[in-house]
Amino acid sequence: MIDEAGASEVTGPPKYLSIAAAVTALVGFGDSIYLTIHHLTAEPVPCSVITGCETVLTSSFAEIGGIPIAAFGAAAYFAAFSLAVLAFYGNRLMWFLFGVLACVMAAVTAWLLYLQAFVIGAFCQFCLLSAATSIILFIASLLGRFWNRNG
């Protein structure tokens, strides 16, 4: 697009992509808050789809410095939600920062999936939900990047 001054204008991601990213981040946020509360209260997490939740959630990898990994996830999902909402209003910098955060989240997700599969030897359905939401956010960031270059 060309603005009145004749300069080319690059728009942010399509609004539906920002909305989808914000909703996905809220799902991840809710999941992470749920796991954080269960970790801090030492309540067992009901595993209805697969077995192994407690094995994963009580492993030495479930926290860093006494802080549950899920709490870090909640902070990341809240930040992703906030950045996606700001990008909805056309702020390209916020979409760029969303993309950086989504890349970091995808990398951490890959590491945590590796730990579950090859080190702990068990999977947690809530952790897998978080992994899915992180990957969806990463894909949304890639789609938004593609949109900006070809939009």
C-alpha cells in the first residue's frame, strides 16, 4: 500500500491472526495457571486422557529455583496475549516482539517435550496442551511475518 506521502506502508498482521493468537494465548494462560495452582497447593492433577501427569509434574524438571515451570509459562502466555492484542491495533513492533516471544516459547516447548519423552519417560496431558498452544503461537507468528512481507 502507498500512503499520501508516497511511502510504502507495511501493515501489521491480519486482525483475525491477532485475535486467534490472543485466544490461543489465553488457553495457554489458563492451562499454566491451573498447573501453577496445583503445584503450589501440592494437589494432584487429575490425568483423564493419559497417565504420567504426576510423574512429570513432580519431577526435578517441574520447577526452577523453587518456582514452578508453569508459572513461567503463565507469564509468557500473558505477555503473548498482551502483544497479540496490541498488534491487533496495528502495532507492528508488538507483532515483532510477539514473534520473538513465540520463537522462545517454541524452543522451550521442544526442550520440555524432549525431557518428557526421553528423560522423564512420561507425558502430562496439560503439558501437551501447553505445547500445542505454544506451537500454534509460533505458527501464527510465522504466518504474520509472511503476511507482512507479501501483504
